[in-house]
Amino acid sequence: MLSRTAEPLSSWTTLHLGGPARTLVEVTHRVELYETVRELDARGEPVLVLGGGSNVLVADAGFEGTVVRVGTRGVAVSDVACGGVGVTVEAGEDWDELVARAVHEEWVGLEALAGIPGTVGAVPIQNVGAYGQEVCDTVASVHVYDRTERRARTLSSVDCQFGYRTSMFKQKPGRYVVGGVTFQLRPGSLGPPVEYAELARTLGIEVGERAPAAEVRSAVLRLRASKGMVLDETDHDTWSAGSFFTNPFVAPGELPDGAPAWEQPDGRVKTSAAWLIERAGFTRGYGNERARLSTKHTLAVTNRGDASTDDVVALAREIRDGVRRTFDIELHPEPVLVGCSLD
């Protein structure tokens, strides 16, 4: 286990922001991860578990405690009933590398989630989704350390209470440390019907038609790159935490004229945060020389190289407040905010 003191967290996040951690330790085995957290909890030490740092915004003051960096590795494959493929992946594995392997091995179900930065352990927390797929569609179980019950547990997909960009893990922040995820994937080379119109257009097919999973992955990578959503150290449009705000849910009568609308089973309507941001006057590139919206996508708040966390928070707050004034709709941040707040 590697240990460092006063480690700048800006070195470990895709926003390149965050002050020093009092201590940073890197663990390489699941048992070591669980035992480290258990011991820190027993000492009353504040703990921040960090994967790829792609969905977190850390205060300029840093973290006055121990950051546990998850560096675990391993992928185990097994056959399951009805011809499926069970794939158990350690939390520290790179997510996009897993998607690439799944396509290569002809395991179907992850291909539209290509290009998303971060580690496998983070994806069930956020219930990562893109282009018509969500990770909950393929999660069979999540292996965790329960910090309240002080024991390792295996939670079924139902136990995880997945919803749009949420889960039990997000609803009970800090309680569970994800050690691994088991996916149930379908063998084959042809992806499921494509229900996302933009992806269908890029593939040259109609909505509801199918395409080879490899072609779906390639199309998604092209789309994400065009929006600055594929990491590139030379491109400050990618120095972000991805989409900074989630798409809001509103009552049908609260939907602005012309806004995109996706009806939900509970009677509400999901609309586009990007549409609201743009119509509230915040166009691509809005901001200043330190922090601004991406020049490629209005949902990404970016560090132009010299920003502080306070700069990013100020811009995100301005955008949230502007949308609220214009539409009376509240936007909520998607990244985890550590030591900082929009309020």
C-alpha cells in the first residue's frame, strides 16, 4: 500500500482541481481496500474513497483526512444461466477499457457507454448512462463494504435501488465502499435496438433498428469526442467532470414551451438541462479565462488551466441561478462536491 502526505488532489481529478489531502493511500486489493477503510473508521479518521476522479469536485482547501485511492485490478468471467456471460470486475479497473474488452469479446450491453472516464467502482453509484443505455441494465450484483454494519456484503441489482443517475449508494453517501461489480452480459456481436435518435442518425439507421456493437461503440466515441467528453490532456474542453448538471424532472405544466420532453412512468417529464442552460443565456464558452462552459457542450463546466475550485463553483452557481430565474426550474449538480457547495 502506497502512502503520501499533503498530496494535491488536483493530480487525481479530471477537473485538475482540489487542494491537498492530509494523507493519500493507494490500495491494490479488495481485501486491503475494505480493511483500510475499516481501520480508518475505527480511528475516527475522515475518509474519501477516490476512483478515477472523473465525477468529483474537491475544495481548494483539500481534504482534512485520508483519501483512499482505489487501484484494484482484476476481471473474472463465468457462464451463467440462459447463455449469458457473468463478468466480475474489481472496482479500480478502468471503465472504458472494460467496454472495449466487452465489445472485443462479443459481450453485449455496455457498448453505448464507451468513452466515459472513471473506474468500474464508480459506475453503479451514479448509475452511469448514455445514448439509451444505463449501467443498471447489466448489473447483476455489487460487492461492497458496509461501513455501518462493518462487514462485506453482496447486493443484488434490486437492492441497489437504481434510478436516473442515482442509486442507494448515492442516496446514502459514504456508507458503502464498492469493491467490485458483477455484470450479466449477452453473448453476441449485434447490439440491442438503438433508441437514442442522435446515435441512430450517426449510425445511419432508424430508431429501433440494431447495429453491430463495435459500430455502436465507435459511433459513441465520435459523438462524445465532438462534445469534449473524451479525455484529452491537450484539450481544456475535457478538463471537466463531464455533465455538471443532471436533466431535471418537472410536472407537465411546468415544462417550458419548446423544451425537449421525455414522459416518465410517474407522470412527470424529464427535460434537457443543456436546453435550459442555453435558453437562459449561457452559450458554449460562457465564462472567463479561468473557468467557462465547454466550447463544445453547455453541460460541461471546464477548467481552462488556471482555475480554482472556487472559480468553477461560482460559474456553476451563476448558471444554476440563471436557469432558476428564467424557468423556475432547479438544476442539481451531478458530480460529488467535497468541501464545497453551490449554496
